[in-house]
Amino acid sequence: MPVFQFRLAPVLRLRERIKEEKEFELRALNLKRTRLEEEIRDLMARGESIGAAFAEAEGRLIEPSELKLQDEYARLLDKQVEGKSAALVSLRAPLTEKQQELIEAAREVKSLEILRERLAEKFRHGQNVEEQKFLDELGQRKFRRQ
């Protein structure tokens, strides 16, 4: 009995491979975005700790050099937060683009899978018809001999 073979199986494998690559690229971008967000949160926490240190030192005298160092450090943190935020904003466009590419790749794979299922069902139906014809012919031969 013949076995169903999907003629577009190599194309389906290629599309699945492309989809996997798109998923990998999207995962990498999401990881980069997550790292940037964590770095921004860390920098902001450092900035808040400077503010807390000033609040604790409310009743005592602070050296001008210490005040200047803390101010410079706070400015540095602010610049780093701005830089990371800009990088995060610039990452949104490629992230959206990769999501759309992944959606398109998934559609292409799904359409080929549906086609394969339809052709396999059509093949099975044809096999069933052939088998039924064969059985009918066997039954007619037996009946004629009797």
C-alpha cells in the first residue's frame, strides 16, 4: 500500500527553520530589552540611595567636597539612565519588526501544515475508495463463482 509523501516537505522544513531563527532573534532582543530595563532600575536605585544618604545627613554638616562628589555621581547616574532609556526606546522598533516577521513566518508554516493535512486526508480518502473498489470486486467475483 502506498504511503503519503508531502511534496512540499522540504519547503515546510525550510519555513520551520526560518521561524525558529526568527524566534531566536526575537528572544535575543527581548533579553537585551530586559537587561536594559534591569540596568535602568539598578541605576535609579543607586540614585535613590544618594537621596536617602542626604536625608540621613540632615542634622550634621557635610563637607563641600563630599557634596560635590555626590552631586557629580548623581549627574553621572542621570546621564547613564538617559543613555539606557534612549537605547531602550531605539530597541522598540526592531523588536516590533521582529515580532511581525515571526508572525509572518508562523503564518507561512501554518499554511503549509494545513495544506499537508488536506492533501494527506485527500490521499487517505483516495486509498479508502480504491480499497472499497477492490473489496467490491472481490465480492462480485465470489458471488459469480457460486
